[in-house]
Amino acid sequence: MTERKFDPRHIHKLNDTKRLETLNPDYLWAFSGLKDPHVLVDVGAGTGFFAVAFAEKMNGGKIYACDTADEMIAWMQENITASYADQIIPVKSKEASIPLSDAIADLVSMINLHHELKAPEQILAEARRLLKPGAKIMIVDWKTEETPEGPPLKIRVAPGVIRGQLKKAGFVNIFESDGLPYHHILVGEKQAL
């Protein structure tokens, strides 16, 4: 069986600035359609690479940078610069359980995580719990085609499958983009009450 989880021994790859070319945070931010968000939850945050990029686009607020790996939490605690110490909060989580309150987030993001999930329906339900009514989830993952880097094709998840999972989890107004060179993006909304 192919290992799905990112190996923390390769942590340096998560901070490679070349990722800004293939996973442009400006494009991700614009595609999410966020308007002055106050709380973001970055699930599978790794080293907080995108938490930092998104913090630079926010007018204050908080980003909960969640990860299951102790190594990633420790790295964030030691390396997120002092200028983000009050804005980016590392959170140790489990794959389908995040120790945060209900309905706090304007966005839950999952970048290069979906293909690692054993039970995606559980984390999607957890994301829905964390979101305010009308707030959004953004899933960014590898295209299901050969790319110069990335996980094996056999564990990548097609956008149609992710769309179906989002619908089943109760998300609406789902739209997608394949405008990034190696990744597809899906954004869905928690239906307002």
C-alpha cells in the first residue's frame, strides 16, 4: 500500500519558495472570494507556509494552523516570526477532530491534504462544524495527471470525487478551477441558516 501521509523528514520541501509559483497564494486568495475574513482554519498546515501567506492578506484576525504531526506543530512554534505570533496559532489536531469551537471560521482551507485522508467525509463534516453559516471551504490538491512533482497518481483524488464529497457533507455553491499548473481548487459554502 502506498503511504499517504507526508513524511516530516522532508519538511524543507514545505518551505520551498518555488511553491509560490505553482501554488500562488494570490490566486488562491482571489479564488476563495473572501471579503475581510476574521478567522481562518488551515487544516494540514504543515509549517504554516500558507498560513503566513494568508496572514499577509488579512486585516488582523486569527489563523488556526492545524496539523496532526508533532514535528509540524513544533516547527511552527519555533519558526513563525514574532510578527505573526498573535495571528497564527498552531493547533495540534487529529485527522477528523480539531479542538476549536463551532461556527468560528470564515474559511477552512486544506492545501495538498485531501489525497492523504483516510476518511474525507469525517474531516469535511468537521470543517462544516467549524464554519460560520455562509462561510467557505477551500480544497486545493494535486491534479489527477502526471506532474513533475507530487504524490503517486493512484492516490490523487479527481475533482469530481471531491465535489461529490462536498455535496454529501452539505456544502452548496461549489465551484472549481484548474488554473494552477499542478493543482485543482474547489470552493464550497456552508449553507446559511
